[in-house]
Amino acid sequence: MKAITFTRYGTPDVLELSDVPVPQPAAGELLIRVHASSVNSWDWEFLSGTPFVNRLMFGWRRPRPSKRILGADIAGVVEATGPDVTRFRPGDEVFGDLWDRWGGFAEYACTSENSVERKPATATFEQAAAIPQAGVLALQGLRKGGPIEPGEAVLVNGAGGGVGTLAIQIAKNAGAEVTGVDSAHKLDVIRSVGADHALDYALVDFTKTGKHYDLIVDCQNRRSMLVNRRTLRPGGTYAMVGGSMGPVYQLWLLDFAAKFTRETRRLRLVSEGPNKGLADLGALFDAGVLSPVIDSTYPLEAVPEAMRRFGENLHAGKIAISIGA
């Protein structure tokens, strides 16, 4: 089969279109004919080998032989099943996040039957492949503060990416007043998915406007956790989806300290894991509530170009990879 492979960390220039063996499903696994995939920030981190802590999982000096095909999000058709599979059979259309196995930038991939759900019936394969990782992070972030009540103020920082554009749609469906923050060239997309307010982060610091929020979903944290917490209303929740490890340590420390004070504003890290709530996202798509923004679509052989576009932060929403029928 054809796959995009790499044997050393670096830029998209190290990616190659290669012929590799078709994987074989073990017990409880599916062999999936991949029709589409999409690019995520974790693909970029895996490719570049940064942050270095990721190399504990992928290989310290170079990617391990079992981890040399990028791509986590997939949508495709079950080709074959291993022993003990009960949820799916050949011909079923599925989608999911292969974060533990990787291998989505290929014509075939194997994964546990519990790592996928049935593809939304009304979605194209490209749309379905744009949902799993970003959609699950968006859903988990929004749920950190409990059910969203109509009229609550929700802010999404990094709102123009895959997570942000999906989070806006889910929050708006719940009746929230939504503010999206991102680069100037993404503001039109932020408005198009329903945000009530769109802020250019280069011109407006949302923590200094005087407005406070019931929930902040932060995909690109670059601030002190004390500053983030001050931007919350009493009883509000800050959910960290993306950012460096420094703020994570601050979050853990302040969250621990809050147990001994009367602090009602909560700081939470989104870390429940992949594919939790994926079936809910599929139902939202079929109900017409949710639709991923697809910035551009590339064929399998053009994955290096897709990764360059991602790395330059030129995209809004998701970059899809079409692998064909």
C-alpha cells in the first residue's frame, strides 16, 4: 500500500510517499480502508520531534519502526476484522482517532474496534475525518464547566482552528453568547460558524477588556493562570486544551490550592483521552448542528505540502487529506 513515511524528525521535507505492507488486524482490531484523514497539531509535533517529552512515546533519536506513518484522524470502510470483533463488520463506514497506533496517512490502517464509531451518515469521508481529534477536544473542553446554560458567556481562544470552530458551533447550539479570539485572517471564519464576537488577538487582549466569562476554552494558552482565572466570573471554568507545560504546572498548583480556599473559579486541563464523545459528535453532525470547516484538501502524495501549510498557520479550520475510494 501507499503511505507517507518518515525515518527522522524534521520539517515536511523528510516525509516520503512509500510502499509498505498492508497491516494485519490482531484480535479485537479492524483493518480499515482509509478514505480520508486530516492534519492535527500532534502530527506537527510528532514530525518535528518537539516537545522532546513526546519522544518518550515515539522514539528518542528517531521515530520507532512502528511509528513511522503520521496521521491520527481517519474515516474509511472496514475491510476486514480480527478475531473477537463484535461491533463492526466489513463494509461498515467508520471514523476515529488512531492516536495510539497512528498510520492514518496511508491507504490502510489497523486499530482497535473501540477506537472508532460509525461515520455520520450524511458526512463525506473528508468531513468525518476532520472531526475526531478536534471535535473530542472541543466537546471535552466545553463540558468542563458542566452543561452550558442559555445566555452564558463562553470564550474560545484559538477559535479559528479545528478545535475552535467546532467548539463555537457546539456552544452556540447550547444557547451561549460566544466570543472567538484568533488571528485577523481567521476572523471571518469564526463569524461564519456562529460566534457573536470575533477578536483579533494582535489588537485586543481578551483578559483586559473588562468582560468576564462563564467558560473559557483555551486552545493556545500563552498567559499566566492567574490572569486567566481573573477573567472568569464567580463559579466559572477555564479549560486548557493546548499550550506549553509551564502553564499546566501553574494550573495544577492553583487547582490544588483552591481546595483550601473559597475560590469558586475552576482551572481544568482537558485530558480525558481520545474518542470520548465521538458518537455524540457524529449525531450532532447528522442533526445539522455541527460541520467542520475544511480549509483545504490535499491528496495523499501531497501531505508534505499540507503539513507546510499547517506549520505556517495559514489555515482556518481543518486541513483534510483525501486518500480516495
